[in-house]
Amino acid sequence: MPESITITDNRSGESVEIPIVNGGVDANEWKKLMPGLWFLDPAFGVTASTESAITYLDGGAGRLEYRGYPIEQLAESSTHLEVAYLLLNGELPNNEELDTWVEDVRIHTYLHENFRKRIHDAFHYNAHPMGLLMSSLAALSTFYPSAKDVDDPAVWHQQIVRLVAKLPTLAASAYRFNKGLPFVYPRNDLDYTSNFLSMMFSIAEPDYVPDPALRKAMEVLFILHADHEQNCSTTAARVVGSAHADPYVTVAAAAGALYGPRHGGANEAVLRMLREIGSYENVDAYVERVKGGDERLMGFGHRVYKNHDPRATIIKNAAHEVFEVTGKNPLLDIALKLEEVALSDPYFIDRKLYPNVDFYSGLIYQSMGFPTEMFTVLFAIPRTVGWLAHWKEMLEQESRIARPRQVYTGAATRDYVPMADR
């Protein structure tokens, strides 16, 4: 017998039975029974705004899958561009498909010289890299006006390739402008991740090649951050994209959501907390202040995961491999002690506060030489793949333009009062 729920309107006694499909119920059936009555759900905590076949997330079980593949397997065996192909196309590529995809991305990494120089010249010398990145993304829309033809799948593919290819170039360019360093051109002899690290950190080396452990850690971080279901920035991408905005504007809007500290700034907040704690010996006292409500424990717990964050275990292992190359981050001992205390304390266990992906990612980025203002940019590079996968899926679904309703709480109807009578 199919699962269903029955809703009864006590005002009229009328009922409607609604089948449960894939863990959801169709709100249109509710609307038939109760027209003009809206379901108040601030922050969309229990509202499914779309159907999607891209990412499966089970917060209770601590599971994350891309197109059905467990994140643990992808992080261990795959590459960022292979995962990108998977997210965008639904299946893992064969050798020929992957070679074609990688080559398409490789030949689109360059920026038009006029674009790069004019964009940067418009900003203050120490402009935040994320502000530069967002502006550059939106500006690309004017360089590729054909992108506005969102009814043509061939146009989708062309813009998707350009965006995936140019994101590392835009990100590294923003960083080097912020630091007053000369721009480093893409190198098509390097893989995607190595090319990004070269554009970031190459100074005078004619043939910069990153340490394999650092390149691998960057690859893993890109895979872990590629998509995460209907988060704030992905929802922003779908809402803007539902107006048939081109992909450059759509990704810029999503990046704007990510720019907010409540979304993309968590790993930076972890570093601030660890610095505030100051030393290994101060951890116990800090934990007591957290339990007393005087401090916040950053990097623990998650809006969706009510068990462990599967990405956290992967990233912790990657952190140790990075530290073998860079030397141990001085904040690591504090982080390990904090994790140990929190995971053994009933206060945190009862509240299911486990380390999330942000707890260790900031330590890795800092050890690799990235300044904190680049952390959100590093998030945006791989997440662009997820945003584009959802944008593409939304167009394939022929979704209607997003138009949520509200529960009005303002004044009742009243007459205008002339100024002299107020």
C-alpha cells in the first residue's frame, strides 16, 4: 500500500489524501483543499523547493552522495574535473569523454586581456578577492552575450566549460591583485589543480610544480566542496536562474550568497576561535565558557547533519598529509584538543555537535599559504560546478520562475491621511 498523509480542514471538514513520494508531499494538493492559505516556513527549513537528481544528503545518517556515489569513494579515487563531469552530466565519463572534457576546460582557462586589466583597474588596490571575483563573474556576461540564449543546450555547454575553466584564473588573478603581485598566466601543461596553485604562488620559477601532497589535498577539498544540495548559495542560483538569467549572472548571484559570513565564512571563524583560545592549556576553560553560553564553538554541528559530517573525516586525514609537507600548523594542537574534549563531553554529544568540514579546512588553507580572505574564493571555485549543475537541471526541468508567498503581518486597509491632519 502506498504511503500517504491525510489533511483535514477543520473549518469545512473536507479532507485530502496526499501520497508521499521520495520523502515529500505535493504542496499543490494542499492548495486545492485550502486556497489562499500559505505554509509559513522561514528559511525553508522543511520546504523542498525543487526535485533534484544531483546530490543526496542524509543528515541523520551522515551520508553525502553525488549522483549516487559516496563522497568517500570520490574523494579517494576521483579528480575534481571527473566529479565535475559527473555532477553536470549524471554519469561518470569514459576515457574519451573525460579526455574531451578536460581538454575543453584546458583551452578556456585564459582571460581576455582587456577584461582582466579593466576589471582590476576599477577597484581599490587592496579590494577583497571575493568582491573582485563576484564582479568579474557578472562582467563576463557582457563578454559572452550569446550566453543569454538559455533555450539552447549547446550554448549551456559552452558557457559551463568557460566558467569551470576560468574560475581558477579569476580567483588567482583577484588574489594577486590584492597582494600587488604580477599576474601569472595559466599553464596548459598542468592539470586543473596544479595550474591553479601555479597561478597563485608562482613568483619567478619558470616551471613551478606544486608538491604532490598539496596538489592532492587541493583536489580533495575541491571534490568535497563541489556541491551540497539546496544550500543558501545553490538556492540563490536556482532562484536567479529561474528568471532565465544567463549563467554568469547566476553564478555571480550564488557567489554573493557565499560571500556572506554565515555561509562561506565558517572556516575563517574557526581560525579566529583557535587564535582566541591561544594555547593547548586554555581549551578546557574555553569549553566551559561555551557550555555556559559565553562563547560559541565554531566548526562543530551543521544545519543539516545531525550526526557526523562525512567530509570532516576525509579532510582531517588530508590535513595531516599537508602538515607533513608544510610543517605542523601551530593551531593544530589546540584543534585536536578541542575536538577530543567536545567529542567526550555529554553536553556536546547530546546536542550532536560533531566537527564539520570547516573545522579543518581553514588549517589546511592557512598551512598551504592562502590568506584568510581567500577562503571563500577557494570555496567558490569548486562550488561553481554545483551551481551550474543545478542551473542546468533547472532549465531541463522547465521550472517556473521562483515566486514564494508570504504571510502578511502589516496594517489593515486604511485611508490616506493628508499631511495637515497627521
